[in-house]
Amino acid sequence: MRTHFSRSFAGKAPKTILCYKKMIYLGTASSELIRKAMSELLIGQMITPISGNVLVEGAIWAYDNGCFSGELNEAKWMRKMTRYADAPNCKFAVVPDKLCDAKATDELWPKYASIVKELGYKAAYVTQNGCTDIPEDADAVFTGGDNDWKFGPDAQKLIEKAKSKGLWCHMGRVNSRKRIRYAKSCGYDSVDGTLLAFRPDKNLECLIRWMNEANQQPQLEQMFDGKAQSPYAILK
């Protein structure tokens, strides 16, 4: 069945729709149409140790660790990370973490961050529930945790600190227009989710439209006219 797209997406996808300076969505290369969108830089690709998809040539991408789905499979994690170590356009590789547990995540950092860096990747630290600071040697920050943490003030303060240090900032589990708008208002550089894993071709056009809308919205300080208002209001 042929999927019909708006005129803006017809034919060769224009690279100007989503550029490096705008927030980018990292998804699963779950169809030929999505792989085309990745190759044209409309969206980026998130690679994981257990995903069967190969890296799309020319795509902007990042490497997750698979810990959200369960315990780390160190062998698979290392195998794929080593395989793509020389591939260009990687924004970060996520250092193994423990879901909703900042203390356990911090205990994993010294061992695994060094492995990531030795392979030439930028090491991304995952902020989990209870996190109070970012490792000094972190190259990127990935906001994890449950919803209360992810959209709470403590997680946002850490992102503000990371941005002040020039670190790449990423939010996981972003699968709706509201969450995309929220992430952009907070200054995230990229987001990911499972939106394209289900009805991928149908959801692709919605995703591109949502990203375009978000990338055109005002930054946080402009959105709230300089007033001390919470950005979480976007989600309500």
C-alpha cells in the first residue's frame, strides 16, 4: 500500500526541514520510508544492542545501551558499539545505567564511561530518579527516569547545568506532540521514543509535522515572557 504524504514531504526530502541546530528525533529504522527520511536528515536513528536494523548511511545517530528493557547484555552492547565505532555523525553513546536509580547508575559510570570513550564515542550520562549532579567527564546528558522525575524541576536544573557546559542534551521516551514541545522548550538537542516502531509510515508524517512545529516555537525564556513559570505547563 502506498502511503500519501503532504507536498512538503513528496519526492526528495528537503534537508532544510531539520538541521543540526534544531532538536532532532532519533527513531527506529523500521521501514524503507523511515530509512529514506533518516538518510535525508529529516530524523535521526537510535541504534541499540538488540535492534536488528543496520545503521543508515549518512544518518545522524546515537547508540543506546538497551538497559531500559532490562539488564545490560554487555557482550551485545560491546559488539555493536565496536562495529560502529568509526561511523560518522554519532552524537553520543549511552553509558549503562539503572532505571529510576541514580545511585546504581553512578556506580556503573566509572567502569563503562571509560570503555565508551576509548572507542571514540561521546559518553552520555543518564539522569535517573534522585540524581543531583552530572559527572565532570560526561560528554552528553540523557534524561531518563520515570515521568515524575523526567518532567520535574530537578531534572530540568541538571539540563540547564549541562547546557551551560555545552553538553548535548537528550530526552528519552518522547512519543507525543506535547512531550516534543516540552523537550524543545527546555533546550534539548534530541529526543527519542517508540513512535515509529508502531505504524511507522503512518506516524512518520505526524512526527515530522510535530518536530517542525516544535523547532519553530520560542525558547523557554521567550515562551513564558521572562516570568518564573514552569515549563511543565505545556504537558497539562
